[in-house]
Amino acid sequence: MKLLIFGKTGQVARELQRIAPDATYLGRDQADLLNPAACAAVIASTDADAIINAAAWTAVDKAEAEETAATIVNGDSPAAMARAAAARNLPFLHISTDYVFDGSGDLPFAPDDPTAPLNAYGRSKLAGEIGVRDAGGNHLILRTSWVVSAHGANFVKTMLRLGAERESLNVVADQIGGPTPAAAIARALVEAAGSLLDGAEGGTHHFSGDPDASWAEFAREIMGQAALPCRIEDIPTSAYPTPARRPLNSRLDCSLFDATFGIARPDWRAGLSDILKELRA
């Protein structure tokens, strides 16, 4: 299976390079997501069997001030990619987010639940979902949450840095979701791409780490596994204001993805252990 992958330096793209080293990876110098037509042109001339879009605007707070640019990157370009892939009858796999939901209630969101993003980033990602579906091709939209790895900027690395400097940290305890190792997302995408080529039904699916936890609970596990004495103090979201509103409930019902592709939710605690081992190395 020959894969064409948009993204080279992001968390998921870095993990994809480990498990699919022979794939073609496109960085911003080869496929600028601010130029949808250029992204589509690459697909129009590719000899790949399937396309994975692992590139995105991920700066959630920055999107509040730059929503137009975020929407081009997360909305217009994936839509253009999906149309180009559909024209070639190539499976197109696209990563989306729990932020397309409003975070109400305390039950896991199903793939077909109504969307109502709270922030610009969520709106930009929802625009991408709509564009991918409207393209009409064989596609997989994989919504995930709270992505972490040994690469880039993420919650694990922030907690490790601050935990080594401070005796205690205040961490939000009323946002609940599934921390998801980027390595697990990468494996899921490659397996799903093969399944799509074999005739599996795509559509919109959820994939997040298990068990669900609050940011504070996640932080405590990080400190415990890293043997850092830093104490985690629970605070409400209201005590930690950010430019972009965050959903309180980011739980995702991943049962359809498991039933369709045979890929169960990954244990994020085991994934965290792997991340810490890599960082120590």
C-alpha cells in the first residue's frame, strides 16, 4: 500500500514515519495548506493508493484571532484534498477533533451526534469535515482528542517541565476526555487505510484513549509515572481562562470504529509510559 501523507513535523505525522517509512510525506514546502489548490494538485498527480491528511492548524487559542487562516488550513484545504482524492477514487483519511462538539452533558458523544463548536478552532475543523463529506469520495474522518507524544508541544511535555520546577500545580479538573497517544492514532490510520482499500465502509468515526480522565487526573498520572513529587491541585475551568472556550465533556464513543475496523481504544497510561521512555532516551 502506497501512502501519500500531508504533514511531516506534527505529532501524528512523526509517528506515521515510524510505522510507514516508505510513504511520501509532504511538509509545508511541498504542500502549503494555505493554498488548497496546490494541495489538490499533488493528489491529482500522485501514484499513491490512499491519502492521509495529518497536517492541521492546531493552535487553538491563536485561531480565535486568526480564524480565516485557520479555516483555510483546517477547512478549505482538506475539502480540496478530498475532492481531488474522490476524482481519482482514492481513499482519503482525515483527522478531526472532539472540539466540533459543545461539551454538554456527561455522556460520550457518538459520531452522529449534533455538532456545535465553542471556538474558532472547532469551527474550522467542522468546516473540514463538511468539505470532506461533500466531496463524495471514499473517506474516513477520525475524530480524536488530547493528542500527546514525545514530539512537539503537548500536555505531557508541559507537565514534565513544570513538574520539575514546582512543588504544586493547579490543573483543570472539570474537563473530561480521552488522552490519545499520537502513536496509536498513526497505527489506527494506517490499518484503516488498508481496510478502506479492502472495501471497509468509511464515514465519521471516533478514536480516543481509554479510560476517560480529567486534565488533573492525567497530570497526576504523569507525575506518578515520572516520579516527580509535584502535587496537582484541582481547579475549575473558570479559574483558568483562555482565549478559546474549551468543552467540558470531550468523551467520545469509539464503539463504531472498533466494530468497523477492529481497532479498540488504546490505554493512554501505557502510551504515556512509552512516551516517557522515549523522552528519557
